[in-house]
Amino acid sequence: MLQNNEILMDYLDKRLSPAETAQVNALILGDKQVATEWEYLKMAVEAVELGAIREQVMNVRQSFHIQAIEAPKSSGGVVRNMYRTGLRIAAILILVMGVSIAYKYSTVNSDSVFQQQFTDYSLSTARGEHNQNILEEAYRNKNWNGVTAAFNQESDKNNKSYFLAGMAAMELKNYKEAVLHFENILTVNAKSGDNYFQDEAEYYLALAYLMNHQTDKGVNLLNQIRANKNQLYNTQALQVSGTDLKIIELKSKK
């Protein structure tokens, strides 16, 4: 366990050679225990890096470092005092670490990830046809109910229509309906081999899953997007840490 932690710390600090890094990557993927240790290590580091907590830890560490430099090495009593001081500081660090992890765990949930990641979709960036119609006009005017009404009246719906209707449903907090619209796009594309609004639908579907209490599906889809560098929303998905996704998964299983 200790050896694994030391290796993982070097891996985290990028102190390993390319060959060693590749070996650790393989170890994390192939060894469940090492993978668990890696997740906890990342969780601890991210938690400690929270502003106030990080400052407290750095102050304690700096204080200990100064004492270690100033203490005469020849004095046995001072050495014993330093040892006891070191133990107390270690205990403080462990306590602070525990508090910070608890804080991280308590503040991360599907809603917090959604609030962080959900952004308005600008119709001007949509691919494909740009012909103005009632649905698009309502969308540009942020008339979400109008978008829904126009969508329901359309006789010839396409992926663009379903996507805009799904986004309107997201804005209206009707996540169940949004899921249905986005899933329809993926189903149509799977049958046709097309990718019209595929990336957009995948990303916003993942967020809709999180808010529709389908956490496992949301986390899995976000992880797929994070792993696909060619996905249009790869960068946005990577803004969600793997630790946050792991915490959401753990909470959903309670």
C-alpha cells in the first residue's frame, strides 16, 4: 500500500519517466486496488487545494519546516520535542484533510455539476440549414414555451427541431422531456449513420440525465465525451473532474 502511494504521488507530481508513467497508467487500469487508491489520492489533493483549506495546510507545513531548520541537531531533547511536534502537525494535517474531503463530498452533486456545466446554446453556431422559421425565432427570443408549441405543431421534424425543443425543455427544467428529445436524435443518427447534432445532443443529454435522476447514464456519457478528443464538447466535459463524477456516483448508490 505504502509503495503504491509513493509511486502514485510521483505520478501525480509528474516525476516519472515516460516508461514509468506508461506502467502506472496500465497499473491503474488493470489493478482495482491501485485504481481506488488513485481516486482517493486525487480526491484528497483536490480537496486540499480548496482556497482556505490549502492556506491552512501551507501555513502549518511552513511552520514545521522553519522549526526543523532552526532546531539544533545535537540536542536530544530538542529532537524529541521536534518529533512530538511533528506528530501533532501530522495529526492536524490529517484532520484538515478529512474536513476538506468531507466538505468536497458534501458540496458536489448532480445539481452543482449541472450549474457549472450548463450554458446557453447559441443558435447561430448550429450546423446545417439556417432558414428562419417559427421555432427558431422563438428560440432566439428565448421564448421557451413558444419553442415547445412550435415544435409540437411541426409536421416535418428533424434533429435540429428535436435539439432546440430539448434545449427549451432544459431551460424550463423539464428534464424528462429533454432526455426524450436528445435520445431521439441519437437513435435517428444510429439508424441513419449521420451525426447531425450528435455531439450537441450527447453533451446536453448527459446533463439532462444528471438532473433527471439517471446519474449512472449521465456519468457514463460524460466519461465517454471526456475520452473522445474529437467530440465537440470534449473540453467542456473535461472541466468536470473525475473525482466529482466519482462522488456523484457514490451518492446516487446510497
